[in-house]
Amino acid sequence: MSIDLEIAQKATMNRILGVATRLGIPEEHVVPYGHYKAKVSLEYVNTLKDKPNGKLILVTAISPTPAGEGKTTMSVGLGDALNHIGKKAIICLREPSLGPVFGVKGGAAGGGYAQVVPMEDINLHFTGDFNAIALANNLLAAAIDNHIHHGNELNFDNRRVTWRRVMDMNDRALRDIVVGMGGPNNGHTREDGFDIVVASEIMAIFCLATSLQDLKKRMGNIVVGYTPEQQPIHARDVNVHGAMAALLKDALNPNLVQTLENNPAFIHGGPFANIAHGCNSVIATQTALKLADYVVTEAGFGADLGAEKFIDIKCRKSGLRPDAVVVVATIRALKFHGGVELKDLGTEDLKALGKGIANLERHVNNIRNHYGLPCVVAINHFVDNTEAEVQLLQTKMAHHDVPVILARHWAEGGKGAVDVARAVVNLIETKPTDFKFVYEDCDPLWEKAKSIATKIYGASDITADTKIRAQIRRLQESGYGHYPVCIAKTQYSFSTDPQLRGAPSGHVVNIREVRLSAGAEFIVMICGDVMTMPGLPKKPAANVIDVTADGRIVGLF
């Protein structure tokens, strides 16, 4: 059994009603899913609107590596540490997708003594939100094909149906398929495909909606296809957006769980940051800000992806503004960015570390100068870190005027991140923000993508073939030019090449596909070889996940 799972299974959890009572949530507004997880009713959430907000702390990271950075672990540890020093703090995280749980990660609830629990529930079915999102998405897909089969009153061009099916599992065989095979009773034959649930527009809408009515309206605005004259057809025209909202009614209530130290955590929604916008639900974040003095939330992958989308999409759409940022790194990961291979990361290598620090420096520069936010660098401690490596890192980062703090929350829980918590509180109290977006609403779509690529990724330019450029022009001319841009690209590099470590500059970002998300109100631009339906690795985590005869889950890590 993995040590993370072993620690989680030995945890002493409080009944979730007690966790909710500590927050001041009346019992009648807590909907338990068993003893240790619950949903908080939107009826109660709506009563909080006039309360003042607490301070919002965004946790992000360097570009991910196989060595791991521990962003979620830091988010949990920091939340516990803030409570440890007497602050009322809540953490807000995304729900894990079953795709990476059974594929690469094997779990995504933190690690060591900085975890959210019940860990097995959170990583597996949890409260059924992802299933509801998949059902709503696929109801719309079924309704579209049914409408075409029964006469096609809306005049869908069968070649221009854009709505895809989804499932919450990595399955490369479903990326591109043909539906309607087998004769006239099975509908019209056409090309189709599957995305993973966390890349779907329904997931994005779910996480950006501010109410059930807003959710329903946004789903009605989804563009699902076009007529032969290229006029858009919306989900409201197919008239199932009400039924979709009914499927999502309960899921929209935010989920409440706890950390190993019995501190409250909202875990709600879960779009990927490499292929979607990478943030938990607006509803959960706004609710937490009304109930606590400090809220710790994370954005997926590195600050070039998750943090940029948190700023340019979530903040732009919701009015949320972070008060401080924590950038998570490990010395092992920085050495990987400096060229050291995975098997050698436990050996001291000051030259590679010095080279790899460039990745951290660019992320810090982006946060301070392009997002206008104060930040702290938190280094997840490993036992093989040497004094010389720690000293080199602190020396190299000193001229950035950014605190670099070693954290031991994996081994020690909240008390191991107390120094980070104090530094963040001091930052919020002494350093005002100069919050800014990477681009303005009025910038053309092409210029928005170019701003992200050149300012945040260090690219020299963006490119696209004639067909893609024409598509972007049509979107601009059709009234979608004010939408933000959601770049889908590899998380492993500032470039679109996952093999380019460190902080590459002067590369060109090629846009190979564009998708309109009219309900989520952003434009997805897919760059490089990133897939919106991932595949399983050669040795998936599913090979080691099991259940014992007495019903205990093993193999989650």
C-alpha cells in the first residue's frame, strides 16, 4: 500500500456536520453523502452574498516534471498552516478526474500528512458530479442526433455538428469515431469523437456559473453545430438545456470535506489546465471567501497555464482577485529542468540546478510583472536536498525580492508549512497588488493568443494555417472577439514541445485547432500535439489499484 493511502486510511475524521457547524453553516443546509462528505445547498450560499470576502491565495507551480512538485500538497499544507497560526482558512480544490487517477497519477488529494479526506472517495466517484456532467453533455449529443434522425427541422449540416461526446476516462480509441453505422434506424452516419469530461464545455460552464439559472442560460448558449449556410445552431434550439440543468441541479451545490487536520475544504469541479481552464468552481471559491478570513485555491499545472487561465478567464468572468500567489517547486524538479535525468535527481548537481532555476524565474516574473501580484516561492522539502542546493536557490532568487521558503508539510502536516503561512500573511498585509490581465477584452482574438505566447511563454510569435486563421477571423467577425482565449498545450514546457525543459525562448506556437465555447464564453485554441482525450500510459496506475476482500481500496497514491 502507498504511504499516502496508508496515512489517509488511518486518519481520524470528524463527522462532516461538525465541520460545517464550525463554519457556521446551519445543519438544514448540509446534505451529507455518508458521514464524511456533504454538499452545501445553494439556498444557503445565496444568503452569504452581502458578507465581506476574505483574502484569496492562489497556489501555482513551475512547469511540471516527472519528479513531481506537490502543488495540491502545498495547498492543503498551507491551509492547515494558516489554521495552525490562528487564522480561519478554507482550501478550495478541483475534483480529481478518473482519467489520470487510473492513468498516471493514481490519486490527486495531496500527499503525506497534507491531504484531503476521505481520500478514496474523493479520487473515485466522490459525490457523482463528474457523472452528472457527462450525462448532461451526452444527453445533448443524443438529442442532436435524434433531431437529425427525425427530420432535421433545424437544418443541421451533418458535416458541421461540433458537439462531441465525453467520458471521464483516458481512451485514445474514442478520439475520432464514426456514429450512425448500421442502417437508417441508427441515424445518419457522420464523424464524431469523445473528449475527456474535464475538457468539456459543460465542465467549464459548471465551474464558471454563478447560479442554477446562469448555468441553464450558459448551456442554452452552447453552439452545437451549423446549417449548410454556416448559421450557428444553439443547444436551446434543440431544447434540452432545461433537462441538462435538471441533471446538474444537485451537482452544482459545492462539496465540503476536510483535511487530515480536520480543517474545512471545498472540492468542486475539475477542468484540466492543459486542455481546459484549470480552476475549481466559482461557486465554491466565492462561498469559501464568505466563510473564512483566508482561502487557499490552486490552478492546474504551471503558472503559464493554470495561473494564466485563473487570471484571464476565472477572474475576468467572476470578479475574483487574488491577494497573493504561492509558487511551488522542488529542487529535484528544478534539476530536471536543468537537464538531469529522473534516475539521477537524488544526487547533488549545482550546475544543473542553477540552469533549471530559469524555469522558476520566468514563472515568478510572469506573476509579478504580467499578473501584477506579490508572490512567495515554496520549496517542497525532500530528504536528499543538500544545504548547498538550498543556498544556491535562495541566492539565485534573492534579486527577485521574493521569499524562498523550505516547507515540510508532507512529513509534518500544517506545522511544517507555518513559515510559508506567515510569509503569505505578511505579504498580503504589506504588499499591495497591481492586478492586471495579460490582454484586454477589446484585443482581437489573434492578438490575445499572441500576447499569451510572447509575454507568458517566451515565444517569438504564433502561427496557424490558412484554414485556422480564417476560422479565427469568422469568430471575430461573428461577435465573439471579446471572449478570452483558453490555450490548450502541453504542460511540460513553456513551448509546445514537451521535451524543451527550462525556460525556452524564441520558439513559435502553432495553433492547429480552434473551438468555440459560447456557453463558457471563451475560445479554445489547441496548440501542438496536446489531446482533449488523453490515452493511458504503457503501465497505467489501474494496474496496481485494487480492493481487498474486506473492502479496502489499495494502490491509490
